[in-house]
Amino acid sequence: MKISLIDNGLDSLLKGYEHLGKYGELLGESADETKRFSALKDSVLSIQHGIEILVKYILKEKNELLIYSDISKLKAAFKKRRAREIVELFEMEGVHTVTYRESLERLRDICGVEVRERLWKVLLKVEKWRNSITHSAVLLNEDEVSNVIVKLLDDLDELFGPLIGESYLRGQERTDLDRAYRVTKAVYGKLSNDVKAATVECLIRALQKNSIKGTRAPDAILVEDPNIAHSILKEIQEGGLTFGCDFINEHCSGHAIVQDISDDGVVTIYTKDNECGYQFKLSGMMIYIPELNNDVSPLVFMYSDEQAHQGKDPYITESKLYRAQTGLVLDDGSGVLWEKSQYEQSYEDDYLDEPTLPAHKEVLRFLSAGAICFMNIQKLNYNRAAYILKETGDASTIHKIFKDLLEKTTSEL
């Protein structure tokens, strides 16, 4: 079995950081030193190998001869390759590729790739650790090694992203969202769509604020805690972005504002176009996170639990898809009028010079369980995603649908 140079390097780099993640888990569990050393050792060895192979891949792309230590020994190798006796020159006996350090020096000195002095020192330090492990099974400073390797990842993305390009991006596609965003920028530069860039940055902050880890792009995340779901939406909104929304009652708005959440998990979303508030007891939320380098919006699907009506004789609306009551929120903040008679009076007041009721706005309180609302970021594409809402009854169901679809799409690539 053969593996390409680029795939070999990317695989080692990814495995190195998987081992580092395992080390972090062991550290958090206060595991013994032997187990921690094993994970950290595997991390260093894999990362060093990944760096070396990726640098050699870049050198080979520049000029195949750059990866070999003694060019004079390549004559016979070239003859054998022309005769199809070998595929790669290094398959010839006596032909060797350059060392880790020499490959870095050729990248810098021959290819003219700028490597910052700080990064250069770290790259050589990684080689020193690798030699220490290989020859004496020793890592001198556990904290230093782990901290340096964590910080090194960002620098490697910055170095390899532009040099390797899309292959490097694809090789990192199953990493956390914040890193995927950094790698995307390293490969393609700043996202051309400022709204998409701001959306991704707000989403990263929202997930980090709520300790949601392991989110990727593309991905689908399920949030079943109403307060966390509300916090994510507020963080995105406070980043200066505008939500559009489609409710289950077929009202669509181009400017939806996420307001408060009550102690029992009732969320209020206010739509500016019709000056109406929508309340529902949030049971779950699913967010689809699309590819980063396009103009597609994250897709937010929200679902409700059943809740009791307010008032003695409320104004109730029912359909096949939902059950709701309509009330009047007083502009002075003093409360909500929930009685049917008060709601009907509001219509009569429209024809009176002196209205009976205080100034108010309508509020629709969803009482039934099920699909309630789809949201998107305005100025980004979302196609006909809102129609999916009516076909699913809860957040976990739509989450599974999206996860299965993503898995199928990934397996077909």
C-alpha cells in the first residue's frame, strides 16, 4: 500500500494533535506520569514527522531535486524510473532524502520562504525533543513541551496554508471550527464576504463562551439547554449581525431580534416589520454550520415544548401545525394583556379617537410542542431551508438528518 507525500504528512500532523488531545485528557484526569509521557511522546514524534514530510512535499513541488541529499547518486535512479522499474527516486538503493533540519534550511534559503525567527527556533526545538525521545526516552519539561506544541499549530497553519493551498485545507477539515477558519484564511486569504466572516467569528465566540467543543465545518450541532441556545443567539446578534426568520405560522421577517429568556425557558423573539413578539418554551435548537469559504448562512432550527395558556379566557389560534394564543404587550412595560376580550377590544380601538387600551404591541405565545422557528443571517444565502422546518418535530430528529447527510457526503468525497 502506498500513500502520497502530502497525505502522509497531513496524517502524521493530525495524529500528533490527536495524541496531544489525549495527553490533555490524561492530565485532567491526573493520570500517572508514564501514561502522560506516552501520549506526549507520540504527539511530538508524529508532529515532527508531519512537519518534515510536509516541508519535503513543498520542496518537491518547487523542484524534485531539493529533497535529496546527494544529487550525484540520482543518475541511476532516473534511469530506473524512466524504465518504470521504480516510481520514486528514493526507492533506489543508496538514494536518501535530506534531514529534517536540512529540509527546513532549503525551504528558507533556496526557496526563499520566510520563516519567522520565533517559529524557526520552535521547529528546531521540536527536532531536539524528537531526538531526546528516540535516543533516551526523555522529555525534559512536560509543561514546556505541551504548551509549545499547542501554540505551534497556529504557526504551522500560517506557514503551510499558503504554501500547500487547498490540499492542506482539505486535510484539516475535521478540526475545530476556530482552527478551520484560520486555515481557510491562510489558504484563501480574508473571506471575500464580510458578513460571512463576521458570522463565523461570532459563532466561534458563542461556542467558546458556552464551552461547546469539537464543532467543525460543515457540521450540525444540537443544543438542548434553552439557556445555552439563547446565549449563542444573543452572542451572534450582539456581534452586529441581523437575523431573518420564518415561523411555523408562516410569518417571515427580515429583522428578528432575540430578546429575553424566562426562568422556565420561554424565549421571546421580536420582529420589527410587524412589531410583534413571539414566545415559545424552547426545547431544543439545531444549528447547521456550512462550509466556511462560501456565502451560505448558518441555519438555525428551533423547537418548543408544550406550555399552558395565560389568562382565563385567552384568544386561541389553532391549525394542523401549531396552537397559540395572542396577547398585548403594554409599551410601558407594565405587563401583558392575555384575555380574549382585551384582544378584541384592541381592534375596536383602531376606529376610536380615544383608544380604551394603553399603547401596546401584539405577542403570539405558542402553546404546542414541535417546530417553531427557522433563522438565518441576513445578507447570506439559505435557499429554501425554511421549508425543512415543517417536516421535523424536534431538534434531535433534524440533527440526526443533517448528521447522516454530512456523513454520507463526506464518504462520497
